[in-house]
Amino acid sequence: MLAEHADEMFPTEDTNKVDLADYKINGAAVSALPEMFARRYNVVPVDIDGEELTVAVEDTANVVILDDLHMITGFQIRTVVAGKKDILTLINRLYKASEAVQNEASSFRTDEVDDRIGNMRAVSEEAPVIKLVNMIINKAVNERASDIHIEPHERDLRIRYRVDGVLHEVMRSPKHVQAGLISRIKVMAGLNIAENRIPQDGHCDLSVGGKVIDFRVATLPTIYGERVVLRILRKDSILLSLDDLGFLPESLSKFKAAFSKPYGAILVTGPTGSGKSTTLYGALNVINDTAKNIITVEDPVEYRLPGINQIQVSGKTGMTFSKGLRAILRASPDIVMVGEIRDRETAQIAIEAALTGHLVLSTLHTNDAPGAVSRLNEMGIAPFLTASAIHCVQAQRLARRLCPECKEEYTVAVDVLKRVAFPLDSDEAPVLYRPRGCHKCNNTGYKGRIGVYEVMLLSDTLKRLCVERATADDIRRVAVDEGMKTLRQDGFDKVKLGTTSLEEILRVIV
């Protein structure tokens, strides 16, 4: 970098000396610069805004350091001036969480943990354990993780985050911190810390970055100790409208037409973690009206919706889906949402409710939309009831969205596309997009997720096939002939639009 371009690359108009003790530090800036470089150059990140990273330095005239920081972080560098000792003090404070993982973990001696194994609550409330748990949770929230997986192995403890549906290993801790770490999480979630032979589940609310976030905690005994999963539920994500979830216009129009009717059943299908609940909440946001009585029964109640009555399923009190649904129908509802149809009794009540003037929204675990009809038949629901009650079945998956900042164009050989049945408009290879990676997406090439949908409206022909107990393949063929876009076709359309990559659609659909 030439010196004459320094002012352009590294604005220094606000480089008056600041007192770091009183400076308002943006915690998100810390992740942009690894600790080793902060210590090497004696600089510390204090703020981040879009493409600009503000760092505190001793000397703004050292263009070499500023140039290095620009290359390392990918950000435009803005500087403020601070004293050498103040910078070092702040480095120690900001990076102490990651340093604490090793330092505090090494402070535990195996014999100490063994001696105090009968008093795990005391161990879980010690400062080193609290620091470690807080660091793990804060880092997960900052990296947009949906789950935290804490997995004991023979010689160490592995921590992984699920980001955009894919697990990434973020750290490994010494084996002897396992008992205190897991006990701390169990205490936070209100679980029995003395019981480690059976699965447990609970939840806790924590304030992270000024926002209250709900964590669902589940433990699972393994041969090397208890495995813990924390599911991160961001309540603000439910404010997304259906238009933000990735529907193509034709599919969205069909889905909205289905739940705009005053009665009937709408089923959303797909595997665990495919965004079914989010889609149903999005639909409820559309039809929520003070003139309607809307009641839900869920396990768990993930998000609180204003103006809607929500019931929590509880095994301890005997409140099952079927019992909750029966109680709801005695409360004169207009719209009912059942978190999941798990058994014949719940399915039967839901179908009967749809036939008696209620709009029923629910989820079902099937691979595609036509499979929902077969699944209800297997549960023992009479085919003529299924055909009469169901208006729409929607199957869905979640695919990672390409980072808009770094996605790049490329061409794929026509013969390769033909092998995966990719629709071609001509014999020429189309221009597609693939991930590259940048600082904004943590070098993954993807940022966020988008839905892939298959919306099947039950026409008279499809209803007749249901009554005749036709196979899912037969129902699918007729539905496609009538205009249904399959999951694969919907995914390929999003590849053409540059929203996601071909490899990602093949990963989640095939």
C-alpha cells in the first residue's frame, strides 16, 4: 500500500486521543481481529459499523500496521489514538473469554473434581465455570448459531455450533472441565444435576447483548458422559413475514389461498429443523385478527404471539396434544394450531375439527407433500375424512442462502446438469452462482437460510385418489400434472435466481 493512498484507505479524521476506560466498546468488533494480531501490533478493535472497523492504536502514522490490519480483517480501518498501557489493558479484558477457556480449564485439577463430585452445584457456581459457559453462549449468539452441542469424548470435550443448518466445531476443552460445565448448564435450565443416567430437558431465559433469548436444553447420557444441546430461540425471528421466508410468488399465492379459507386443514411437513413452525407462525401473523379466536397447543411454545392463546404440552401434568386439542374445541375457537400430529387420536380430533367449521394448522413428519396422505392412512384415519378435511399440504426444507457480498458466477457442464435433472432453457451452460467466502459470512460463502417449498392443493382429482388409497407416487404424478412444483424444482428455480447454490440444493433435497 502506497503512503499517498493511506488517507483514502484509513480515514483518520477522528483520531483524537480517547480514554479507553470510558470508551463505549462494541463487543462485536472483537471477533473481527484475532487476538494474536491484536497483541502483535498492540492495537485493539473498539467498534464496527458496516465495512468499517475502528481500532485503537498508539500511532496513526504507522501505515504498515494499518495496511496489515486491512488485509487481515477485510475491513476499512478507522483509528482512534490511545496510550500503550490502556490498549494492552483492554486487549486483556476483551480477549479474556477465549483465554479463560484454556487458563481456567487448566486451573481445574482432576483430583479436585473427583473429590467434590458429590457437590456439583458448588462446582457449577465457581467463577471459571460461569465464565466458560457465558463465553460459549455469547459466541454462539454472535455467530448466529441455532444450536450449541456440548459433546463429551474419551479424552476431551467438543463444542460445536449449528450455523445455517450445518455443524461447525469451535473448540475442544480438557476432559476435567466436563462435570462442572455440564452441571452449570443443568442448574441454569432447572434440571436435576444429580441425575445423569436418563435424558432430561428444560429451558432458561438469558440476556445476551441486551436481548432476552430463550434456550431449550436437552441432555442425553452417553458412554463418556452427558451430551447437552442448547437450542437458541430468538423471539424476534418470528416477526418475519411469509414474504421473507423464500416463497416463489406462485407457491406463496397457493399457500395464502389455502389458509385464507374459514375452515379445513393445512398441513406443513418436513424433517425436524426444516422451519415448519416458523411457516405456521408466519401464517398466523397474517390471519391474526381481534375478531377471531385463535388457540394453539404446542410442545414447546417457542414464541409468544400477541393476541393468540397458546397452550404448553406437559407430560408432568398430563396435558397431551390430544387432551389440549379436545379442551380447545370446547372454547369455541375459530382457528386452531396443533404443534405436531404425532398419533392417531390427535390426527382424528384435528381432522374432525377441520370438518366442523374450524381452520386447523398443523405439522407432520413426512418427506414430501403427497406422503402426508399416506401417513394419515397409516395412522388409521379414514381416507374419505382425509380427502374432505385437507385443503393443502406443504412440504419444505431449509437451504443455506448464498452470501450476497461474495458469491461468484461460474458455469457447469451441460451433461452434469442433465444428470441431476436440472432444467435447461437451451443447450448452452447456464451461469450459476457458488460460494466463495468473506469476512461477512465467516468465510463459509453462505449467510442465512431460505425455504424450499412444495405446495399441494387438493383438487377433486387428488381427493378421489385419496379415497381410493392411491400411493404417494400416484398422487405426486397427478399433482405435478396439475401444476405442483416439487421441492427439487423449487430449489432449482432458486439456484437459477442466484439465491443458493446447486450443491446446497442437492445436499438438502436429494
